[in-house]
Amino acid sequence: MSKAAYPQNYRLPAEFEPQEAIWLSWPSNKESCPKTYHKLQDKFGEIASVISRYERVRINAPMLSHMNIRLSIADNEGDLSQVDIYENNTNDVWCRDHGPIFIKHNETGKVAITDWEFNAWGGKFPPWDLDNAIPEKAAAALKMERFKSKMILEGGAIETNGKGTLLTTEAVLLNPNRHGGKPGNKAEVEKELKAMLGVKDIVWFKKGIEGDDTDGHIDDVVRFIRDDAVICMVEPRENDPNHKVLKDIRERLDDVKAPDGGKLEIIEIEMPQAIEMKDWRLSRLPASYANFLIMNNAVLLPLFGHKKKDAMAEDKISECFPGREVISMMAKDLVTEGGAFHCIGMHQPK
């Protein structure tokens, strides 16, 4: 059920709004993560079982692995009655980026799917054909209306307050590698985002953090916790390459308005210590506490093994989400592959 026309009277809901499910793409392609493949499968079992205690978890996975996935979730004391597994093969695990981006009708509350092109962050990790097919398969499984765009967009590249404001970075959305080798046209990109997602104000930041395969996704830097409040990562050490980037973003946020026209509340959280890797594709890993996953009544927070910084982030995030349980989990195995909990999960609104 796909439509060529643009959605009418839909909006992009915020992640903190009530959810139906979280979608995951199970690690099933050893070639995409040869050194961490088995560790990643264990980690996904842990993550899926946590999600299942709060809401449905919907998993893309090859048929052969469905039984093992159920066993893994059961071993981690997850709720199997909350687990749906679909025979959808993927190239990689980053469902935030290749999964469906859901929109919601302003009057009826009906949920539909927007289906964008995906090219593995500018053609970096071929092949990506299976990943690019996931939104269409999800729409078929859920019997949802699907609106197709020819533009390349990853879910981790955009952040919204659900009230018409969208945050993104030029380093990703205007990157020539997302536009057939030519720099993206800002006006055209804005027009497509507004038409497809029903957003009104688009706030552009220059770039994201170091070591990020995606070229600088917003979800490692700024996240909405309410429609009038954000968390912003900061780097106090002036000799750190992220210092200036994050300082510029923090200053730019002062100009962003809350829905009532007032000031946005900005909560600063310090970046984790840099995680350097020898003899690895990424010399520095894109570790960030902003890469948390919001669920119904809970938040899954990545930790990186630096006790003091981890504890500071836990305290601040807990204050930001009163009424939600903050579940902290080590994310080093995941971030070795280039992302954390937000990157692997895509929320489906109620």
C-alpha cells in the first residue's frame, strides 16, 4: 500500500511520546562485523529482552535465526509474548537508519510509514540492498500506508520534538555522498523533509562528533527529552577535537525556540572519555551518552566503562526522565561497530 503523493496532515512524533514497539535488525550478516559478530548477538539478546519488559519488540531476522533469537531473549528473562520476529533479511544492524520512519495523522492518530532511500551512509558499507528494503517490508507486515521519497535519509540524522521542530546536520544531509556526488541543495532538502514529515522549523548544525561513520548524526549530540527541553553533549577539554564542534552546537541551541515561543531548556552532559582503538577501522569510537533509546516508561542508556563520567551521565539522564526507569548497559561492543542503543532501535509510535 504505497502512495506516490505526499502525506497530508501528518506529523513526525517525538520519541518520548507513547510507543507501540521498538524495531531491531538482528546481527545476521557476519561479514558486516566479523570480529564482534557473536558478542553482538549476545548484546542484542540482552537489549531485546529489556525492551520486551516495557513494550513490543519487532525484529528483522532471517528465518533460520528465529528460534535462537527467542532462546536468547528467554535466557535474558525477556517477555516472549511481547516479541514479533519477521523474516526480513538485513545487511547490517542499524535499524534507526534503514528502518521505517513513522508519521502520525494529526486528527485520526493513524500511523503511516515514510520510506526513504538508504545507501549505507554515503556508500561506505556495501551492499545495502536488504537494508533499503526494510521500510517496505515493515509496511507490508503492519498493513500500513507507505509514502516513498527518492531522497536519502537515515533516522539517526534527524531529531524532533513532535511539535514541528526538526534538528539535523549539514555534514550528513547536504553531503555529496547522499546526493549522487553533488552537494545537497538545502532548500530542496528542507522542502522534502517538510512535505514528508510535516515539520515546520528545521534547525541546521554544521557537523557531528569525531569518529562517526555516518558523517555526523544528530543523535550523538542533541536529543529532545520534552518538546521544550534538550540534552546537549559538551566536551570541556579544549584540546579535544569535539570541543569546538559541541561548543558551536550548544551556542546555536540558544536561538532555538520552544513550541510556546519561549527559550528551550538545555541540559548539558559531558562526553565520555575518548575511546581510542588501535588497528581498527575507527581510530576513535563515536561514544556518546546522547545515544540512549527512549521506551515506554524507560530509557536505555549506554555506558562506556569510565566510572565517574558514566555515573554523572546516569544521574543527569535520570533527572531528565522522571517517571521513567533508566537502565544502564555497557555499549562498548556496539560502539566498536560505530553506534549505540539509539542507532539500533527504531520506535513505532502508538
